Amino acid sequence: MAALHRIASDRLTVEISECGAELQRITDAAGRDWLWDGDPAWWTGRAPVLFPIVGTLNRDRFRWRGETYGLPRHGFARRRDFTAVEQDRDALVLRLLSDEATRMVWPFDLTLDMIFTVRGATLTMTGRVTNRDAQPMPTSFGFHPALRWPLPGEQGKQGHVVRFDRPEPAPIRRLDGDGLIDPVPRPTPVEGDILRLDDALFAEDALIFDRLESRRLVYEGPRGARATVDFAGMPELGLWMKPGASYLCIEPWHGSSDPAGFHGTLHEKPGTVTIAPGESHSFAMAITIA
């Protein structure tokens, strides 16, 4: 079993596994866990790291310099063991280095550092990607934390909302049967800046916001439980759950699945960041518990 690391402030205790650098618990001062528990009856994930792609490639393949590579949904980082390289009481850095196995599916030399810090009631997560290759590296990155629904202290799922920091009138996207972005946009279910949560919203899988105005949202219940999510620098957002389950995934992304029928290069893939040789790029989000 992969090692667990614990960091804490006076208001939060956070546990992270070396397997996938995945959050395992976000516990408040009253001992309540705000993170989904990974019940295998529904979904074993809790907060996987999506790297070096978000979502699904067309036929799970891409071409690079004349070669074809297979890469599974959401990439390889969530299945790999990271190594702890720094730890203090309230901070942790877990590192993944490319190796022969990663280069079989992603032909680049790289370092991925997952940096976790806790300050007061806020957990900040940063993915820092460093290109150690001699060629520019196209990259996507996503966070996938599953918060409980109902939130701690609430009596049931009814009445929970997501409140965006700006109105979100733009159409949303859905996935097709192959996990690719359906070309037909759908009317937004957001009323002004409020999304009223209901299992039926997710009958067709995730809600995908690819024309998002907000970079902050509040996920809250009718009795006042509240988690504020900040994601400056992450231009897309997925919201997802399996109808009937007791979680809501709030997923800031930089990149998403291939559009249906996409046959372009990695550099042309929507949402891709290209990192120059020797350079780094960071992706971050924060969760504040109230």
C-alpha cells in the first residue's frame, strides 16, 4: 500500500497518498471529512491528478514525430507512485519523474511536482510541470477533487447549489459515447450565477464549461456548509458525479477531451499549454472550508 502523508493547520488536516499524489481526506477541526471516501460501489477515486491530458483522446491515441502512442483517459499520473521530496507540518511536495514506462506513452522527459499547502482553512494544490526534454512539450492538466454531497453538517442532498462568482450564460458541452466533446453545445443549466444541484443534471455525464467567465465558485448547502474553490489560471471546469452517489467533483481544467472527429496534433489540441525546454508551468487550485 502506498505511503500516506499528513499536513495540517489549526483548522484543517489533509492526508495525501503517494499513489497518484491523490488526496485521501480533508478533515476540519470538528473531525468531519469533506472529501468523498472512494466507496467502490460508486467510484474508487477521490481526487485524481489528470496529466498529461484531461479526458479522452480520439481512439485513445496521438501521433508525435511520425510515431503513434496510446494514452488512456486522463493520462498516466493518477496511476503512478510519487516520491516525497519535501515535507513540513503544513506543506508537502510529491514528485514524479519520467522513466522508460512513461516515455512509452508520452515521449518526453519531465518532472511533475505536486505541491500541497494548508493555511488556516485553505488547502492549495499546485501541479508544477518542468520540461526536461530538448523539444517543446504540449501539456494539459486537471484537478478532480470529489467533495461530499451532502456537505458535512447538512441533512440531505436537497438544496445544495454551486454559486459562481460571475453569471455563466454561455452554452455548456457534453461528452459523446466515446468520451469526446460533442460538437453540439447545450443550454447552460446555470441561472444567472447559480447552479441548483440535482442528480438529473449528470444523467448525461459531466457538465463541461469551456467558455467560463468565473475563476471562483462556492459550493454550499442550505444549512450553511460551504466550500469555496479558487482556480485562477484554469480556463475550463467540469462538474461530475454518478447519479445516486454522494459526491460532487469540482474539476478545474486546462484542456479537455478531444473534440469529436479531431485529428490534429497535440499542439493544436484545445486547451494545451506548450512548455519550452528547461521551462516550467504551474497549475493551481484552492479549497477553503467553512
